[in-house]
Amino acid sequence: MRPRILLGLSTLLILAALFMVFIYVPTDKDTGIIQRIFYFHVPVAWVAFLAFFVTFVAGIVYLVKRNPFWDIVASASAEIGLVFTTLILITGSIWARPVWGVWWTWDARLTSSLVLWLIYLSYFIVRAYVSEEERRARFAAVVGIIGFVDVPIVALAITLTRTQHPSAIIFEGGLAGSMLATLLVSIAAFTALYLLFLAVRIHLGEDEREIKSLKEAMRE
Amino acid sequence: MKSTAESSSVSLAVETSGLGKSFGNHQALRGIDLKVAAGSTLAVFGPNGAGKTTLIKILASIMRPTSGSVLVEGLELRDNAEKIRSKLGLVAHQSYLYANLSAWENLDFYARMYGVEDRGKRIGEVLELVGMTTRRHDRLSTFSRGMQQRVALARALLHKPSILLLDEPETGLDQQALSAMWDIIHRDNCGRTTIFTSHSFERALPVCDDVVILERGRIAYKEQTCNLNLDSLKQKYQECTQAVGK
Amino acid sequence: MKFWPRVMAIAWKDILSELRTKEIISSVLVFAVLVLVIFDFAFDLAPNLMLEIAPGVLWVAFAFAGVLALNRAFIPEKEENCLEGLMACPVGREAIYVGKALGSLFFMLLVEAVILPIFALLFNIAVLQPELIVVTLLATVGFVAVGTIFSALAVNTRARELVLPILFLPIVSPIIISAVKASALALGGTGWGGMTSWLSIILAFDVIFMVVPFLVFPYVIEE
């Protein structure tokens, strides 16, 4: 039942966001039309962060309660987080090319995102190399916890080294009303999308688990 | 030789109720209700995969049960793990000994870990007990399996545990080493409770007070040794392990 | 306090064992020197440019050497299932973490103490500055704090040599970055003042990653 509501909600919000991003909001006078990717890049980064936070919390809950459901949640969220982190890198790249002339630059935010991507890739590598289910869930929870705690430190260290990235415009209050509105709608849309993906992926994970236990029961 | 079923006023060294352990979907142990009287010796039999090692590891507090409770000398294992561990001695399948260190150094390390008083003296005593005094400064890697087992036994007895757990201690030992081992365990007894797993009825029966047969994680049979003989035990074992349609 | 005597017993046991074989120290030392030499071949630069990349080279060598050393930390505990023997001892699981970490810290500091002079020789740089030594010390503590728990984890996976660096290097990237920057400042003659931000990052990392793994370690080794 719930996924359907989410599907309806996210479709609505995405359509609203698309309208606002491409039609409603005026073009930025400094950087031109490519600036519109900002309305995707920022929400995508927010969702990645949210996803890893959920993985962090789900990991802790798993270690306390030992209910495999929480491992499914952690893993599903990390998966979405990894995809969205990839999107950060891609949207960042698409922006970088026309604005700075290069596909990639080792600036603070992009480099932090790359390290984040590597940390969560290692989350899945650990999962891939542990055979027993219970141990895999435990190890993944540990990596999820340590990884998330590291995120702010990574961001801090890298930001201190190099900044070519446009500074956090939102917090400097330099955003026009329409831009802010568009951004917020876009953030809401992507968050709804995240929740939708998460719900679907969790159901999928639960089905996977059930199939696996049925297979094992048949074998005995 | 005390037997567990004899008197209800006898204190229990180990008591489990509803003990269970599952690994994912596989139930290694279920509904284990065990009572082991202080000072008695219990032998645990069962085919491979029955859960013998799992049971020993849980009693040793190395593994955590997924259900049920374990009381050791009246204390709940879950909440008093550290205190209880100082009363437990464990001889497992593997020796728990470091190959690069000498017998003495290995024992010195564990003596520190168990907070043994008057370390040097006690190490000398246990080495004497297991007959490894002359080779105490040789590296573990130079020892045969039988000798390693003896040092492992010394390790388990260092801190004078009130409960000794042995998991298939006979594996890889020849007849001589085996009788030497049981000899040592009895010599140093002083009211200690012993729980061991075994595949050999002939060797186990003479030394234990009670017998338990595990089958697929459940207690299939328990009885006092005084009510058994070798043949009846073997027969019971056949019955339990061949039961179909559980 | 029964904690510290047990911790020191574990650390001492590791040191004693290593002194017998000198396995970790020798292989890690050789490897670190190799890294330095390869960098020299790879970047054939004028001396002043070499000075620019020198801190980076040093910390790459330390990072990779660290991975090698930390990979070895739990292997002896796997043989003869010694880790179980430790778990049966009357001490909290955390003591195993701290004991192993201290042992690894000792080995790494020893290796670094030998590498630094070699580095000084190859790159023609004076390294005996208190600033550099403090940076190295603090950064190594961070390496070891994270590396020990990941080593315990990796040794229980199917590809331990692969898993440890993949886990370890991204997580300690803040240390590597800060250590390189701070080392560069130290070697360039900047006093303590200029290094404060980098040192605080390393210090913050150390504190956080001594506490979090301490709390979480029991979950890695439990059965």
C-alpha cells in the first residue's frame, strides 16, 4: 500500500520540480543555463547523505536488536546512497565541463564525494566477501557506522585543502526567492524518490531473504 | 563420584534452560535443558554437526546463545561473563597456543590474562603436572600434537578452574597420550566439574558420571553412567542417531 | 583495574612473538623502502621539486606499509584459533582491541623510526624536527586505531589482503591529507602555529577513532 502512495507523491513532486527547474526559475545571469543542474546536484547530495545516515542508524539498530530486517534496511539504503553518490560525481562533472573547462577537478566537494563513494563501495565489498548471513550483517553494520562517522572529518580535511567549488550559496542568503523555492521543491522531490526506492528495495530484500530460506528448507 | 540426578540439594555447576543457538536459518542447538552437578563429570556424545562444539563454546562464553539462559555456579552467564570465565578452563580442538613462543612464554601470557598469583611458581606446577618441564623453553612449533595438547591442558588448569570444558580432546592423540591426559585430569581434580565431548564410548564411560547424547541440536538421551554399560550406551546411540522423520 | 595489565600482556605477547620471527618488521621495512625508491624512479625531478612532493611520498610509504603491518595483526590469532582462547579469558573484548592496537602501534613506530632517516638520505631532507615527529606519532595512532578493527574484520573475509586496504585507505584519507600538509609545513620550517588546523584534524580523528572502534570491536569478533 505504502509504495503506491509514495509513487504518487514522488511523481507529483518530480513533475513539479521539473517544471520549476526548466520553466519556472529564471536563468542564472552569471553561469548561464548550466546552472540549472544545481537544482539536481544539491538534492542528490542531500539524499546521498540521508541514505548513509539511515544506513548508520539501521546498522546500530541491527547490532542491538539482531533483527535481519534492519540489515536489509541498511543495505538497501547504502545501495541507493551509492547510486546517488555516483550521481553527485556525474552531475558535478557535467557542471564542471562548461564552467571550469574540465571533466574532473580535485576540488574539495568532488574529492570528498569520491572518498565517500569509495567508503560505501567498500561497504559492499565487505558484504560480497563474507559468506555467512549473520556475520555479513554485523560486519556491514560496523563498516556503516565507522564510515558515516568519518564523513564529516573527510569533508573537513578536504575542504581545508582545496576549494574551487562554489561556496554554499544557500547559507549565504544569496539565493533569489524563486531559486530557493525551486531548490526546496527539488529537494522534496528527491527525498520522496529516495523513500520510494527504499521501500521498494526493502520489500525486494525481504522477498530475497524469504526465497533463500525456502530454498534451504527444501534442501534439508 | 557424584551423579547429577542423585540429590536435589547438590549444587549445580552448570544449569541451562531452553538454550538455543541458530546461525542464520540453521538451528545448531534448541531447547537444551542441562543440569550438571558440581564435582561431577559429564560426557556429551553425538554425531558430527549435532551441536557438541557449539554447546561447549556457549558454556565457555565464547559464543552467545540466541535463546535461553545459562547459569554457571548460580550466576547468569550473560551478565557475569568476565567473572565466570575466571572459573572456566577450556581445552578445545585447537590448542590456543602461539607457535612462535615457548611453552613457558605461552603459559606466562595466559597466567597474566587470568590474573594468576605467583605466576612463576604456578607455571612450574602445571608444567610438572603435564610432564613438560624439560621442554618448557622450546617453541611450540617444535612440539608434536600430543605435546601441544598437554601444554593446552596446562593452560586450561593454570588458574585452577572449578569447571573444566574439553571439546573432543582426544582428536589426534595416540593411546598413550590419551591415557596420560585423563590421568592428569584426575590427578589434579579436587572437586572440579568436568564436561567433555567425545566420540569414544570405551574411553569416556570409565571416567564420567553422566552421559548426554545430542542429535541435531537436541538432547536425545541423558542418563547416569551407573545405570549404563557400554553395550546399552552404543545401542541407545544407534537409536537416537537413526531416528527418522524428526 | 584488571584492564590494563591484560592489555599490556597482549601487546607484549605480540611484540615477543614478532621479535622471534621479525616477520612483520622486516617485510614492512623492505616494502616501505621500495615505495620510496620507486617514487624516486617514477618522479625524476629537480631537487627543489622533489622537496615539494617529498611529504606526499613519505605518507604514501607509511600508509601502504601500515596496511601491510596491520594485515598481519590478526593472522596469528587465526592460527590454532587463539582468538577464541583470548575470548575465553576473563577480560572484556575491548581489551583485545587495545592490546592488539598497542602492539601494532609499536611495530609501526619502529618501522617509521627506521624509514625516516632513509627518507632523509634519499630526499636530502632534515627530518629530526619535533614537529614532524609529533605529526608522525599522532597520525600513526589514528592509522592503528582504525586499522586494528578493520584487520580483525578483514581476516574473517574471503579476501583479507584485498578487503583491508579498500576499507582502510578511504577512511584514513583525512589523516593522510592532514599529515602530508602538516609534514610539508614542518619540513618547510613553519612552526607549530601554522600547523594547528592540520594537527587538530588528526587529533580529532584520533579521539573519535579510538572511541568508536573501542565500542564496536566486540561486535566484530563475537560468534
